[in-house]
Amino acid sequence: MHRIYLDHASTTPCDPLVLEAMRPFFFEQGGNPSSPHAEGREARKAVEDARAVMASFIGAEEGEITFTSGASESNNQAVFAAADALKDKGRHLVASAIEHHSVLEPLHRLEQEGFEVSLVKPRADGIVRSEDIQSALRPDTILVCLVHANNEIGTLQPVEETGRICRQRGTYFLVDATQTAGHLPVNINDIPCHYLSLSAHKFYGPKGVGALYIRRQAKGRALILGGDQEHGRRAGTQNTPGIVGMAAALKICRQQMSEEASREAGLRDEIIDFVLKEIPSSVLNGSRGRRLPNNAHFSFAGIKGEDLVSALDMARLSVSMGSACTWGRLEPSHVLTSLGLSPAMALGSLRVSVGRWTTREDIQYFLAQLKSKITGLR
């Protein structure tokens, strides 16, 4: 029997059509986009065509798209750029307590440099209320950070309402759309933000490439220096094959997003219904209604999540406890403890995230194995 991959929230396999779009730029059209010769011009055109696709996808202008190595770099650049540009206006920043570490760790670095950071906790359903963020704002607040969908429990956050609050106050706003772009509509006309980050490998594109939307009026300096690429916002030779692949992946997502989300939500709901009915002492983490279509996240009493993941791995099933960026750490997830879960329940967690090629037969096999493994471990 083949292995069944149910960890799409960590990364998605590259779509074969994306690979085909990238192939020429590894071989026949391998020029540097900054070179003046024909090969360079071809590569430059490919990069700018991809930029137009990215801009159209989120409703931005082409000049507002900066290509990066991924969402972690994008988030770092946005946080540090805003702090540097606005430090004379204020030194206070606000973020949700369930941000990705690529936001939280730059914020911690700024704290060491004399900035103040206020973290806003979610309610028990895993959703941060916009009114709670508003209450945390001060006259010297310069940046608010709110993830569009949490990468562990999949809860959708009120980025539209929060963006309107920030716009009214003139406060910069960063949205981490890593988990939503390509899966749900993401448009900066609906989400008034100054920065928005995404990563290609989360929507069936290649790893090692992402983008940062920077609103034209937003200020800030480059994080990587050494060249004038990306309008001076990010030095370094552009990853032409990766950029082309990211645009190709978004084109595919745009064509089938609605149908794909509906199918995945059906599989997700089948998982949730089974677990809550058939497995005693199980808890769904996060809101049932306001969550990603492909994400189901649970905690099981009397179970160590790492043991369960290993047992399922032996049964040819790939799942995770949560963020791949924190795998191997001994402490419980900051996301789960912020919901009020005990350390034991937080360490007994499991994230299941379905994808483009997941079948109902895959899910039926997974559920049978899940019940069996939990019974055995208990």
C-alpha cells in the first residue's frame, strides 16, 4: 500500500504542472534576470510576468510585490522594516499570541532593543477578537501583526475588521497569509494591510520562494543588502524557476479553489465527526466553523502526540502534532497553551491536513488506524 500524506499544512507536494512550467528555466532559459543579454531579458520577462500574476491574485499593483525566499523571510522583513521606519513615531507593537515564530521571534528581538510588544490571546475557540486587539492599541503603537489562519489549529482570524481598525488609526498592519493564499480568497482590497506574506510551498509550488506585499505608501528598509534587485527591497539574484513555479501554482489554485475547498472541507468534517464520536476523551482545538477547509486539529487525553505520530508513520500515514518549525521541542505549543489547554493535553495533539490528491479511501484508512493506535497507546 502507498503512503498517505496528511500533513499539507506543513508543506504541499509540487504539482506536476508547476514543475513543467519551471523546467525551461533550469535548462534552456537559465539566464540571470539582471543580465543585459537575451537570456537575461528572457529571465527578466518571466519574473515580471510572474509578478503580474501575483499582484492580480491579491488585488495589488505589480510594484508592490517583492519576491523572497518564503514567508519567514517576508515576515521578518515586514516586522523589522516597520520598526525601523516608524521608531520615531512610537516603539509599541501588537500581535496575536498565536502568530508563527517568524513573527514572534523578530518581535522578541525588538523587545531586546527597547521596543514594547503586547500579545493578545485568542478566546477558547482559537480566534483573536478584533475588539481585543483594538483594546491593546496605544497612541505609540506602530504595527499590528495578525495571522490570517493559524498554522497549527487552522482557525481563521478577523483580518478584515482588524485592518479597518488599523487604517482608521494610521497603524501599520502585517497579515501572514501563508496558510490561506491559494486555498481561500486573499485580497488586499478586503484586507486593508501594509504587508502581506505568503509562501509557494503551501499551495503546491516549489520550496524556497515566497512573496511579500508592501503597500506603496509603506516605509521600510531592505532586510538583505548587496544589490538593487526587487526595486532595491531585496538584494540577490532572483530565483527565476521558483518564481515562475509560484505563479504557475497560483494560476492552478485560482481555477479550482472553490471546488477544492469544498471537497477538502467534506473530508475534514468526516474526520472531525468520527474522532469526536468514536474516540473518547478527544477535543477539537479551535472553532469548528471558522477554520481552514483542510485542517483538523485534536488533543487526546492520555496520549503523547509524538508517540501517536510515530505509530501512524509506521502505518504509512504522515501527520504531525503542529508546526514543522517547532518539531523536536519539548515544551507544549504556545498556540495550544494560549487556548487554555493543560501542558499534558497540548502535548497530546495531532494535526491532520488533507490536500489536493487526498481521497475518501485515504481518510477511511486513516480513521481506522487512528482509533486503533490510540487504543493501543492508552
